[in-house]
Amino acid sequence: MLEKPAVALLLSLSTCVSLLAADEKAEAAKLLDKRWAGIVELKPRLGVRDLLAFALEAVANDYHPEHVERAFELATQMQDRDAKNRTYGNFKWYWGDAKPDDLNAAEFCMQQGVLVWMFYRDKLTPGAKNLLAELMRFGAEGVKLRGVKPGYTNIFLMHIWNLCALGEATGNPELAEEGRRAFDEWLSFTWKNGISEYVSTTYYGVDLDCLGLLARHIKNEQIRKKAGAALRLFWTDIAANWFEPAQRLGGAHSRDYDYLTGHGYLDTHLRLAGWLPDATHGVFIDLFKWIPPPQIRAQFDALLPRVICQHFGEKPWETATHYLGRKISLGSAGCCKGPEDKAFTINLAGGPKMVMCNFVMDGRKDPYGVNKSVTGGGHMKSHHLTPFVASVQRGPEALFLASDNAKSRKEGSVEWQMVAQMSHLVLPSEVPVWIKDQPAPVPEADKERELRPTDPVFLRYGDAAAGLRYLVTLGTDGQPAPLRWVNDGVKQNAMRLTCVHSETPPQGRGIVAFWVRVAEGLDDAAFARFRREFSDAAAQSKVTAGEVDLTVAGLSGAMHLLADVGKGERKANEGGEQPPAGFLLSVNGREFAREILKDVQP
């Protein structure tokens, strides 16, 4: 059993959970009825995380204590309590799983389970209290055995919360001290490398959950101070990259499950902060809620255009650059972060539902991310390829190179074969397209049109425009790859420019490279001049023995990329932004991250 809890948390229940009015409780009961109906069916995809989340909301709303006890009982059946196993203390993620697979389950379960214990255990039935105590005792072992690294940002911050909260709530100072050391480890890592899971529309939300809980509900004053600084860092990052005309984050993203419009769980926090309409509420939300001071956003609102440069890893090319104007934004990353990233994006001022332009290297014929399949941990996701990527960006223009030769991909116990290899630039269907110097009719629904790769392509939306020139389009057979304009995303309000490296399972390496320039404030004459100048600008490309050499005449001088895509080596990257030495988050040459974190370094 758990040790007797130490002194009650300094923050009283009345200050951390708002008392619900009768009508609010009635509405909450209706929602909980629906959640409970889904639980009692015991379908194979019932998630253990859902059981703990239900328990927290239910007990706070005085909803059927016997249902809360049953939820804990079901979670117990999903927990590994064999000390000989590597997954000791962890959970099956789904009811139908044979055994624990995704080791993050313990972190997600304890995140909310410990909140029940901290604030609501006196409302639990004796049986529910005993069940939760056991879930936490074994769960603490699962958390300790997780072995998470600080570069796995969202789970590491959740790991810190669980260690600190479980330690304080259960009278285990050694566990709390382990959490304090973990926080110092993350701060040291971030001070050296920046935020690893950078500009994530999903996981920045999880990060803010964890940091809000740490800042509000941990007794240790130093932990609260460090969490407050980390919250300011994340919100400064969000504010710097915030593209208000589309009401979402612009720039390249490390992890984004929404291929098309770039929204995710972060929107919950954006609504709470008043940046998006229709804030949502709930017990868990009320517990982690931390509203950023308005000056964090205000300092960037009038700073247009601005250029954001950020570091997200140990390697010099683990960087992202974002040019953010009034009506258009352009972002690129120096490498691929993983199968959920967006290494290249353009955002236009069409509101939150307009499709964002983004690059997808695809082996599943799923350019829009709508055909999900089982990935590691048994989760249903749409994953793109993870090509070699290199880029150089200077303000409103970028050179971008991607190449891949994979035939299959394995994630955990799941392996899938490539059925093709294609490089897509996904575009919003309502944006007019020009080919060379003429407006071009969009292909009919579910039709395509072959393009000459040497012909410049232009997008125009309002007074903003983007120009695109393909420099390399090579198939996996080493021959020039066809370039197609495809209108098959009618339901998604999208279309695409697709370089077809291989229409069948690839047997070699595909390569694509392009040059993009954006501008705004263009009337018809200025748009004509923009097209002419970009089309006439000098560009050279050369591919020999796996080495790709690109040089273009950029607005501020030559931009040059040289890479051996076969060996994965970046040999030259010239003509790009020059942020301050040691930058982590730089905006128009001013370093923000180090200013924010300087007083909380371990």
C-alpha cells in the first residue's frame, strides 16, 4: 500500500478547482453518461487513459461513485503487476491488447490518477480508494521504468509531473527528488538544444498541460518557478510563430497529425488564452489552466514581417526558419524530425479552415493524411516517409531538398511496405494557380494534368503570392520523374503538385528539390513583376553519384545547398539566415529563449 501522505498540498482545493453550479453539474452528468456508456461496452479499443480521465471528471462532479470504482477496477485489469517484466507497473493502452506495448500509458494514466488522489480521494468509496492506491503504487514503478529521454519533450515533461506529484502526494521524498533532478535535466538539455518537439500543434498542448500542473500544484517552490519560466518559453515560441490570419501556428512543425489545416490539441490552450473562440472547460482543464500574460503575444503582434529561427537538437542542421508576414508565411526545417513532421509549409490568410501548403514525401498514397493505419503502440495514424531533408532559407525564400530510398518502414512491432514513392506539395483548392505567365484552370475533380518541371508555378491569394520552381525531379530509377497537378482532394478542399518518383514499390532513390519565394502587398502590376523576376532569376542544379548541388540567385545574394543524399551528408549550406551564435529561439535577431531561461538553469 502507499505510504501515508505527508502534509496536505499548500494549494487548497478551493483555489485549484472551481465549484460547479447545479446546471453545470447537470450538463457534466450528461457528458459523463455518454462516456460511461462507451466504457461498459468494453470494446477492444477502449483506452486505459480514458478510464482514468473519466474517473477524474466523475468524482469531481459527484457522479456515480460506483462507476468510478468500476473504472479503477477495469484499469487494474490492464496493469502489469509482474515485477519480472520490463513493463512492470505499466498498462495495456487498449482493452483488447494482449499486453502493454506503448510505455507512455503509465505516464498518461498517472497524470490524471494522481490528481484524483491529491484533490478528491475523500470523495471516493473505500473500494475505489484502495484500487487507486494500488494503481498508483504500481504505476509509480511503471513511471520510473519508462526510461524516457529529455528530447521526447511531451512525455518527459509528463514524467517530471508524475514523479513530483506522486512523490509529494504519497509521502515519497525520493520520488519527488527524482522529479526535481529530471526537471533540471530537461532544462539543461533545452538550454543546449532548444525545444526538441518544436512548434507541435498537438504536443505543445500536452507540454502546457504538464507545465501548468507543475506550476500550480507542486509544493516545491523551485519547481514552480522553473515551470513558470518554461511556460513563458513555450508561449513565447507560440506567439512568435502565431499566424493570426489563419489562426494557427505557421512555420515548420515537428509533429502535426493534421496534414491539411494544422490544428491539434494545442487549440484547447489557445481557446483558454482567448486566441481562439469558444473555450472548452472541464475538471482537468481547470486544474492545468495557465493563462499567458498578454504582453507575451503583444510584443510580436506589430513585428511584421518577422523571421523566427529556432534550434531543436544537438546537430547544427536541426533548425527551423520561419518568415512570417501580414498575409503569408513560409517555413522550412533543416532536417526531417519524423513521420509526423511538416518540414516545409506556406500559410495564406484564408482563415483556420484553409488548407496549409505543406510538403509530404509519401509511400502509402496518402497525401492528405486521411488513411490511417496501425503504427507503433497500436495507434491509428497516417505516417509519411522520413526522407533526408536539407534546406536553406533567407527571409521570404527557401531552397528545399528531400530524398529517400526506403522500401519498408518499421515502427515497434508493425512493419509496412512502400506501395509507391511520391513527393507532394499539398495546396488549398481555392487558391488561383498560374503556370509561367498565365492563370491555369484547375483540373477537374479526380483528374490530373502533367506539368513541365521547368515551368514556374505561382499561387496568388489576395495581395500575397508564392512562386515555385522545381530544380530536381528524379525517379527511383534515376530518370526524370513526372510532375503532376492533381485535383483528387475535393472532399478535403485540397489539391497537390506531385513528383512521382515511383508509381509502384520503389527500388531505388527518389530526389526532389525546389525553390520558393513569397511576397505580399502585390497589386496586378507588382504580381506581374514578381513572376517575371522570379522566373528569370538564375538557378543551377546538378546531380552526380548521389550528390546534389543547388545554387540560386536569391533576393539577398546566392543561396547554395550541397548534399550527398546517399550518405546523408550536408556538405554546404550557404546564404541563409544568420541568427545569433548559440541561438535557441531568435526573432529578428533577438534571442528570447536564453533570456527567459537564464534564471532557472540548474
